[in-house]
Amino acid sequence: MISEPRVASWQDEAACRGHDPALVFPANTDALGPARAICATCPVFDPCWQTGLHEQHGIWAGTSERERKQIRKTLGIHLTHEPEPQETAS
């Protein structure tokens, strides 16, 4: 059987490629230092940022899940798998 050649993506050039997945999907999201240090040197920061805005889990372009959630809220981006923000009574 002949398979189609794999198309290279920006992720092939990511600085985190080959590192332990726990680095970018940490159990403790307060321990972001090592991931952020790698992200700071990454040649594909911009496409990672664009992708990360639409990802709920993991560290993307040096941003935590909580940080991206706030950024999405500010930009008016809603993920289909995130609960709708609740209006608060004034």
C-alpha cells in the first residue's frame, strides 16, 4: 500500500517538539516557567498563538489555559466546548 506523503506543518518547527508532553500539558498550571522559556525561543510563535486561541488545554505560545480564556473573553472568541459566560446581576 502506498501512503500519501506527510505534509509538514508549523508544528514540525516548534521549539517544544520532542520535549516531554507534560511540559506543555502540565498537571500544575502554576509551573509555567519551563514551557515559557522554550516558547520564548520558538521560531513558530505566531502560528502557535493563533492555534492556541482556539485550544482549551495546554500551554500555547507561552500562555496558560486561564490566560487564553481571559484573552478570548476580551476578544469575544467563544469555544464551542467552553460553557457560555454567565451574566451577573448588577
